[in-house]
Amino acid sequence: MGKLRFLLVDDHDVVRRGLRSLVEAQAGWEVCGEAATGREAVEKAERLRPNVVIMDITMPELNGLEATRQIRKAAPETQVLVLTVHESEELLAEVLRAGAHGCMLKSDAGRELVSAIEALTQGKPFFTSKVAGILLSRQMGHAWSSDTVDFGGSHLSAREREVIQLLAEGKSNKEVATLLNLSVKTVQTHRANIMRKLNLHSLGQLIHYAIRNGIIAC
């Protein structure tokens, strides 16, 4: 059986180094790539075809949820394990909706990362006990649906979620157009649709929405 290949995705070099140490301490495991932005993660996952992607939620250019969605489409055989510092029910529910195979709090990674990877490679989902408890609490409280979960603008299109993150990060319409290979007019149309759908009236409100919903870090 060949080596288990990993792509590490986090915008902090020190975190990636820590993950690399944990992964490479296991026999037969190797890191085939690293990514510091969500967009880079999608490109490398499609090109390198790792067995497992370890994905941080809060990433520049493309957040971890949207990157997970795109990786699951581009490389469906790749397992995605999401790491997060957030404990909100909405975020964790959206992690599942994005197609991740597992999720753990970053604070649990040192203790549980190896167990999580072993579960994923056996085709089993993995959630640490704390994450599982939060998800169970939500399930008992009310049903999950697209009407009750709005983390990251779940009723926006995939392209609109990309646009809102880039705008909230301070990029101009022209810069967004260049990054997404769109015309400026198309970006302006997406921007107008986003503002209408979210009932926002200024860039400041859009930025506040992005921070509040974990699309960008404050």
C-alpha cells in the first residue's frame, strides 16, 4: 500500500509546521503540499490529488468552507478534515453541508489528529467529542435546513460567496475580476445581487456581515 499523502492548508506558517510534525511522525504518512490561501488549496488539491486535506476554516481569498466545496467537486476521492477555533452550531453544521469528512477544534488537534485521519482513511466520518456534542445539541434543538443555517451566506451562489469574501478583504471590483477571471461588469452585477439578497447598503455593512459570519477574520 502506498504512502498516505497530505495537503496542509492554513495561513499561519507556524500552524502548518506543527501539523507537518504530527503527520510526518507517522510511518507511511507524508506531506505532499502546503497552501496559505483557500484558492491555493483548491489548485493544489486538484493538481496533487492528496489522500487527505487538513483545512483551516478562516483562510484569505477563499474561506475554508468554500475551498472544501470546490475540492470535493474537483477531487471527490480526497478526504477533507476541517480544523476550526470556532464552536458555533451554525458553522459546524455548514462544515457538514460543505462536504467535509470530519471536523475538530484546533485545540484538540494535538491529541486527536491521528485518530481522525485513521477514521477518515477507513471511510468513517470523524468528530471530536466536543464537536459531536455541539452538533447533537443542535439536532435535538431544531432541524437543519437551508432556512436555518446561514453561515457564510448559504443562500448565496458559490460565485457570490467568492465575491463577498474578496470584497470584504478590501479588493476593488477590478482586482476581484482579475482574480476570478471575470469582467468588471460581471463583478458589479454579483456585488449588486449580494447586497440585495443580504439587505446590505454599504461596503461597511458587507464587511461587518463577513466578519460576523466567519467569512473573514477581524
